[in-house]
Amino acid sequence: MPKILLINPWVYDFTSFDLWSKPLGLLYIGSFLRQFDFEIRYIDCVDKHAADPYISKHPKVKKYGTGHFVRTIVDKPAVLKQIPRHYARYGISEQYFIDQLKNEQDVQAVLVTSIMTYWYPGVEHVVRLVRKYLPGIPVILGGIYATLMPEHARRIIQPDYLVSGPGEWNVLRVLADILGLSLPSNNHPQLLDDYPYPAFDLINNPDYLIIMTARGCPYDCSFCAQKRISMPFTKRKPQEVVNEVTYHNKKYKVRDFAFYDDALFVDRERHIKPILRKLIDTQLPVRLHSPNGLFAKMIDEELARLMFKAGFKTIRLSFETSNEQRRKDMYSKVTNEAMIDAVKRLQLAGYKKHQLESYVLMGLPGQTMEEIVASIIFVHNLGVQVRLASFSPIPGTVEFERAVDTGKIRSDMDPLLTNKSIFPLKDKKITYEQFKKVRLFSQTLNQAAQRGLSIFGQEPVGTAVRSVIREM
């Protein structure tokens, strides 16, 4: 039985937090390969529960299973030296990772995933250590970074094989080539419900699990690269989704499930509504979360009631900006009116306004500080928590090309410079101090919202924006 080692690399960044973060694609591949008699091994470099003897203090798990990773400050890459923040490796110690590699001398191949393009230093370091401690073992690189920047990955990471896009069948073909195996006669993509559940048994003491009810997205938002990463928009059957939640709840005794969908509410009558109704019928004590933005305009009164009754605890609405012209330009899926209506419907269903969150984007090419502040105030005036998200230009997207065209980046730039924590600073109109003040401003408004307070009362948004900008 061939033995394959899967590795989820470290995160190298200015900040990182476990917000229901699991390498779902890698875990799907693990269970898929088991169908063809592969023995799967796994090393998770960001495992919060690792029995790492070289770390004295492990982070506490927060509500709903989220929490901090172990943080080790490291030297910043040369291109980031000017950033006045600590750069860190998040996850297990290097020595503990090496110890685990030394126990995997009998594997026939190593499969490494990759997520954010600007996290490639973690991938690079993992592969370097694999080469040293598992010499001669072929390395296969897949994931988002490998798909969006294959030439950069080949040059910097230098894997033996690189897999782009959905990985199950592509990885199997590579392994068949490496090991001289015969492929099954039905060598073609299957329906999503034909794939086995992700190999969650590889996770060490899971605090939560993740669910994907569909792959891909039917929309073409200017800042998103989903259509380059995933297969065409494909949904699972509602009953199969509920069967999976039920199975995992009973097997792993977890209550918290996070949806990884990019378009969870699309075709709501035939998809999310049946899923929630069936979950309610199971009477499972589950809590549901949506780290990805939800389409506010698709939340009608019935969907809001189903969400509340099914145990939806984390609701993050996809808003981005209150500027209507920019929203049209981005192919966004919401309007200011739709946001207002969604909040009202969710409140009528039983939610407190401050329990809701909304993403606001900062750092879009050409975006002014006035637009950012106006968007924050608009969300705050709804009584909703502001989830400020720094924009990062993703290769292959419209916004990436716009950033190139406006001279903010070069098309061949180091991906490290697209890091969401620093990219807004490339706009000369926004200083680092203003960047910090905007974050502090949104945090202050959120604290007020949690107490049911509105900082600006009935003050016109334009007047409020001008008064805030003067302080920045």
C-alpha cells in the first residue's frame, strides 16, 4: 500500500488567526486517495493542539473553536523590511516538524498544499526541510498559490510536480505516474456527492469542522479569483449535506460547523433553505458559521427565520463599500437598500443587530479615505459590527490588473507585497498612521454597537465623514 504524506504548511505573516481555518481541499484529497488504497499520513504545521514539546505555552481555544496560533517572530523578508510590524511564523516549532518528518521515511510521495499567494515562505520552508530530511521523495505542490502563480511557484518552491485547480483526479494522475500505477477506468470528474467526506480523522482534536455545500461561484466579482481556483459552480444535494453534518457531529462530537461556500445563498429555494429545514428536523445541537461573506440581497424573511432556528451564530454579510458606483464596477451583489432590508429581516427573525457583521473593504485601487469611512459609518448606523477587510490584489483578477494599470504594483511583483495587512499602504494617500486609526475607529464603533449605541445618531453621513476625516 503506497504511503503518501500530506502537509499543511506554516503561515508566515504579520498576523494570523484560526477563523475556522482548515485545508479542506487537502483533506478531500486525502479521503479520495484512500479509495485507491493509499495510506495517508498528515502533518499540520498550524495545529493548535499539537503535542509540541518545544513550545511552552499553547493558545487558548476561543468561543466556537476559533483562536490564536502559536506565534514565533522571525526576520522579515527584505522586501518587507520597511514595514513597522513584527513578522512571524504561525504554528508548530520547526524542530517538532523535523521530528515528524524523520518518522515518515517510508512515504512514497509528499503532497504540500498552499493557500494565500503571500504565504509562500511557509511553503518554501516546508519543502526545503522535506528535501533535507526525506531526500529523493518526490514533492507535489497544489492549492491556491500553485494555481494562481504556477510559474512563481515552480521558480521559488521548485516542486517535482505542480497541480493546478481541483486536486482529486489531478493528484491521482501524478501519483499514478510516479508510482507506475494503473488509473481506474472511470477516470473522470464525479458528482460532488460521489466524493467521500474530507479526512477529518487526520485532524488532531477538532474544535470545529467545515462544510462545503457547493464548489465554485456563478458570479464574477472583480476582486475574486474563484473561477480560476475551483471547478464551475456545482452544488450538492441538500440531504447529502445534512447527512454529512449529522455524521461528523456524532463521530467527532463537535457542535460548530463553518460553511466554506462562496455562494451559499444562490438558488436559495432549492439549496440553503432545504438544507436548513432538514438540519432543524434533525434537532442536532449544532452551531453554524459563515466566515465567507453572505449575499444580503438573498436574505428574505423565511431564510432569516430558518437561519435563526437552525443555529446560525456567525453571520457576515458581504457589503464591501457603500459607494454605489464602485460597487457596480466591482460586479458586487448588494445595494445599500438590500443591506438595510437584510438587517431588518434578520432582526425580525430573532437576531440582535450587534450579533451581525458586515465586511467593509479597505485599500481598493483608487479608493479614498472618505469612501472607507463612509462605508464604515453606514454599517455602524445599521447597528451592525464592522468587519474591516484589507484588500489584497489576487493574480488573475480584474482588480489585480487595475492595480497594475494604476502603477500600484508590477505584474511580476513579489507576492509578499500583496499582503492584505500592508497593501493599502501602497496608496500614497493613506499613511500607516491613518491605516491604524481607521482600524481603531471601526473597533470603537463596534464596541458602541455591542452596547446598542449609535455614535452618530441622526447626523447625516456626509457630515459624520467630514468630522472623522479631520481627526485623521
